[in-house]
Amino acid sequence: MGLFGKAARKSPWIYRINAGSCNGCDVELMTTACIPRYDIERLGCQYCGSPRHADIVLVTGPITVGVKEKLLRVYAQVPDPKVVVAVGICPISGGVFRESYAIAGPLDAFVPVDVNIPGCPPRPQAIIEGLALAIEIWAARVDALA
Amino acid sequence: MSDIILRVLLAALVFPGGLFVIVLGLGLKGLERRIVARLQRRIGPPLLQPFYDLAKLMRKDGFVPELAQPGVFLLAPLIGVASMSVAMAMLPIAGVYTPAPVFGDLIVLFYLISLPALALMLAGSASSSPFGAIGFSREMALMLAYEAPILLVIAAVALHVGRGTGAVASFDLAGIVDYQRVHGPFLLEWRLVPALLAYLAFMPANLGIPPFDIPEAETELAEGPLLEYSGASLGLFKLGAAIKTLVIAALGIVLFCPNGPTGALGLLLFVVKCIVVIAGLALFRVTMGRMRIDQAVLFYLKWPVLLGGLALAAVTLRI
């Protein structure tokens, strides 16, 4: 593993996209990162306000018809290399909204998804485990650049 | 002649500018993040976190927005890093380093430390983003407000040193340090206590620390001027901000408490003083909310200007 891979493993910046979520998963995400108990800043993670700063994209919600174009636009603004994580059952399969006329999902029909974290909502521990998997994938991608 | 050029280049690129300031600046930034985390009862990131962040950003893709001015957009982050490296080379460290006279005096330094704010304004206006434009206008309003008190502080210190040495005013940085080594630090000089308070008030606005992180306001402007930056140019901006924190802390140390032993021990004491200043700023970061821009401008035009004016009056009238 090269120098940049090692640095990248310790500095994954995360960005949230809410694609029509009920906010349950978003609350769990904020819980994971923002309270001292699960402090993920010790892994070097940092929430960023801009997709251009992001390394790992967390998507919640079932991709409603209205939000699909916006999701793709924001996704294109994340610089390479990047990793996509689907948080909650909604972006994976549609969850309770499956087969609704208002849903364009699932997420992997439009965007390559690297990690799925099922649950409605997933537990903070599950989110951290998924994030750890995503960090490994991301570090490998940075190494592949060199 | 070539001897002087070599000395200046060495000072600007290796010690204390350039390499030294980058390593120490990023190290102090890591320490600050750690202190902030501990104050919030978190474990916090590793001490080397800013180095990891910088190395990672250097490998990432860089975008230039379609509507942006590419030249200005890519040049702006370089201005911040370069000006701060030179500024650090101008600051004497008592007993360790005395800058060559060709670097200039306190007035040149004053212009240099306002350059990163100008770079941020350029970045905000060149990036074509509405958030960047709002950040630009706020940075400009804030800059107009905090530059008045810092000028009064600089004038008060220069007049005080000038009175002591027989001149009208001494803007020579090495002279200011020498004067304090003979007569004791200005920290203990009662006439300059208001100036010290005004300098302390100036620091958070210049460095974008709460309650004056208004131009970059993460929650409302999503980092304003930095919003459109990615990859290496974002890394340079983060590096510039880390160095700037060190330079502003070092200027405070030079103006008010530069005393220390010679050699390695003196350098160590300098670093310890920087850590004390950074820890104080970290306390601000965790305990303060954010002011509105109109409140901040009014605050700066009232209290720090009053304090700076008091110091200037006390020094001039020799009461």
C-alpha cells in the first residue's frame, strides 16, 4: 500500500444525499457522527457541506421521481475516486415504498453502489461497519490510481 | 549580493517560512482538533490528521466550474500559502532567528497578513457560486471592521518602542523584540494592556473562528468561498489557513511576549507559546455560537477600536 493509500484510509470525508428519505436514516447518520459515543472523527471522517469536497457519498431514501435528476447531478460533482454507500432499505430495494408510482429507484439502477447497509433505520453500529467497509474500498481505489 | 538572496530564499522556503511553517502549522492544527474533541468529550482524530487530509486532497480530482474564471480561481489558493510563508520569514523568534533587514518591517507584514483574506475574496467571486459571492461580501465587510483595531495596536506598540529608543516610532520587528528583551515583555506593560485585548479580539475574525466565522459559516453558506474548490486547490486553501493561524499567533507573541532563551530551548519555548494561543482559540471554537455580520461589524467598530485607541492615547500622552 502506497503513501497516498495510507493517507486516504485515514481521511475519508463523507457527504449525505437525502433522496426522498423519511429522515429516519438521516437521524441515525447524525447520531453516528455527531455524538461523542460513536465519534467517527477518530477515523478521520468529516462531514462536508459541498459534494466537491467529498470522498464517500451516503445516500438515504428511495430515490423519488422528483429527486432523481438532482441526485445524478450532485453525484457527478463528487470528484474521483469516490465510493457510494446506500444507507437503509429504501435505496437498496425501495423498502415500504416499493412499486409506488412516485419512486424511480432502486439506487443501483443509476449509480454504481459499493456498500449496502440494510435496516429501517440501520443501527449506528451497522452504519459504522458499512463505513469501515467503504473506507477499505476507497483506499484501494486511491492506490489503484498510483 | 548573492549571499543575501540565498539567505532570503532559505528563510522563506526552509526556516522559518516554507517547510518549517508547513510542518508546525499542520501539527498545531491537528493539536487544535484534538483539543476541541476532548473538550466535547470525544476521542478526536489522530494528531497527524491534517497531514493525512492534505496528502489525500493532493490525489483527488480537481474541478473548475464552467462559469468560473479559471486563472483567478486556481491562483487564489497559492496567494494565501505564499504570502503566509513570507510573513513567517519576517517574524523574528527571540534568540533563535532574526530576519534579514531586506524583508521589511511591521507595515509590510500588516499588508501581507491581509492578503489571505483578499485571496479568499478572489476565490469567492471567481467561483461563480452564489454562496461564494455571499461569503465574499461578508469577508469584505468583516475585513473593513477588523483592520482598524489592528492598525491602532501596531501604531501603539511602534510608538511605545519608538519613545523608549529615542525615535518617533519604530516599526522594525527585530527592534521591537530587542526592546522587550531589555525592558520586559509588553504583556506586563499596563499602557499596552488594551492593545493586547484588542489583538485578542482581532484574532478570531482574521482566522475565521467562532463567533466570527461568518464568511465561511459551514451551516448556512457551506464554507462559502471554498464551496466550489476540490482536490489540490482545496488542499492548498486548508494549508494556507493552518499556516495563517500560526503566523497570527506568532505575530501576537512577537508584539507582546517574545522573551526566551537562545538556541533550541528558545525554539521550544516559542512552540509552547504557540500551543497556548492555539488552545485558547480551541476554547473559543467549542464554546461560541456565530454572530450575524452586522453584529460583528458593530462589535469591531466599538470595542476593539476603543481599546486600541485607549492604548494609543496612553502611549502618546505618556501618562
